[in-house]
Amino acid sequence: MEKILVSRCLLGHRVRYDGGAHGPFDLLGAWQAEGRIVPLCPEVAGGLPTPRPPAEIPGGQGGAVLDGRLPVMTETGEDVSAAFVAGAMVALELIARHGIRVAVLKARSPSCGNVENYDGRFSGTRVAGEGVTAAALKRAGVAVFNETELAEAQRFLAALDGNP
């Protein structure tokens, strides 16, 4: 049975930067009941507290953070890049340990966003881009979805399970 890496905040765990959570999502609950879910909050795994100041990537490109070309900065001006990269490394360890090929991560997060992110000015402006962990997972060949793409994730998972 395929395992799925899932952002802890989508499972109702209060690990978001503001101490909040998202969910519940019925499909994630079903996958959890099947024993498929491997939960992770990369930011907490990387050593950041809950709550914590909001953080964004200037330009919204997590791959550039992995490559050392851009920082992840908090609203208060602290460079938290090392914690974000450390969390991404934990995600890579988990996918290797569990043979994970699918992830469902929090949309627009500087760690987990898979399609778009915020532009780094804390203005609410969205840009095409991905978070640090999403970029690392994609580089490792993991299919990354967000909570608005659960139907697509389910179809992908069914194909992996041999039930297209």
C-alpha cells in the first residue's frame, strides 16, 4: 500500500505559523484510517516553534532556497532558511524510509506550496512558485499535490495502487 506524506496542519495538527490548523478533509481521514499517512510539518521538523512569525521567500521560489540563492525571511527580518532546508531534508528522509511517491502539502506555504507562493513582501501577493520542501520533493521525483487537488492526488494514488 502506497504511503502519502501529508502536511500535519492539513490533518488538524496546530502547527501553522499562527498556531492554527486546516482540515479536516474526509479523504485525508480515510487515508489515515488505511494507515497510508506519514505526517510532517517541515517547519517544526526544521526546528521552528509554534507559533512563529510568518515567513516568505522573495520571489516565491523554494528551489532557489535549496540552491542557496534566496533566503526565507520572516516578517520581522530574520533569515530562517536553515530551518526550512532542514525540514526539507527530514521530508527527504521520510520519503526514502517509507518509499513515498505522493505528497499532499499545504498550498501557498513557504515550505509546502506546490503551485504558487507569496512574493516575499508580506503583501498577500501570490506568484507562481513552490515552497522549499515541495521543491525538494519534486526534485526527488515525488508527485506533490495540495489540499485543493485531493481528487487529482486520489487518481494518482489509485494508478500507483494499480486501480486506474
